Amino acid sequence: MKSFNLKNGKNMLIRRAEKKDASALIDYLQVIAGESDFLTFGLGEINITLEQEEAFIENTLKAENALFLVAEIDGEIAGNLNFTGGARPRTKQTGEFGVSVLKEYWGLGIGRELINYLIDWSKNTGIVRKINLKVRCDNTRGITLYEDMGFKQEGLITREFMMDDVFYDCIVMGMEID
């Protein structure tokens, strides 16, 4: 758990998601789905039951190479990060993350702090040696943030996203931990 003072003067707490967060996380996902075109899901596309979300959180808590974080402001979820490592011995040292922040909190450094937490956690696991992500090629704010934090562009996946019959390419980025 880490506490931070944000640029707007509010205090933010970063902590691991808990089973009791499941309902609030589903609500959070429903909101962010309509706030950004850069997510892998859109408005009305999240159909997770409370039981499924609780099971996902519990499984993440049990895994040694997975992390599910929430950023909390005034007791409400303002952002989250989910990292999942490989399921087999040959791939358990690497994984991919996704991060999101409620639009009202964009530009306050929440995403950066969530990613910093992930990087520190990865260094301390002794297991996770590589962090990967995918970012839509026209998400310049995201790409700039990731590059500023030390992630390197490693490749391009064409036609990874499609919205309104328009394809978007995806940049694959990574950071080696050791």
C-alpha cells in the first residue's frame, strides 16, 4: 500500500484489489468504458458478474506473478492496473498489463504511480523479469508516458483494434526488469 499527494491536493492510496472491491470495480469499468476509445472495450461491452470479478480478484491474489491494483481517492476507485504473468514455467517471468484512470483524474499522475508500483513490485518478486503492454498507435499520451518510464517499442501488430469499421494498429512495448 502506498499513499500519494496528487497535483490537485487530494490524497490517493494505491493498494491491491480485494474481493470486497468487486462490485465497485465493475461499476468503475462501466464508467471508463465510455470515457476513452483507447481501451480494449467500449460502452456496454463489460458483462462481468459479481462472482466472476470476485473469482478473478481471488485468483490474482493467489498468483505469484499477477497484480491487481486500485487507486483510491476519497474511498472511491479512481484508477486501476492489472498485470498477468504467464501461466506456464516457460512464460511465468513475463506478463502484460493494462492501466486506466477515470477521466476526471487524467493528468494528475495516477497512471504513472500505478505503473511505478508495478515496476517496483516486479523487481521485488524475483519472478517477473519482463513487463509488456500494448497501446493503440494513435494514443500519443500513453506512448509518451510509457517511453518516459523506460518502456521500449518492440513491434507493431496491425489491425489489433477496430472501431466503427476502422482498423487501428497496436504498438507492443516492453521493459526488462533486470
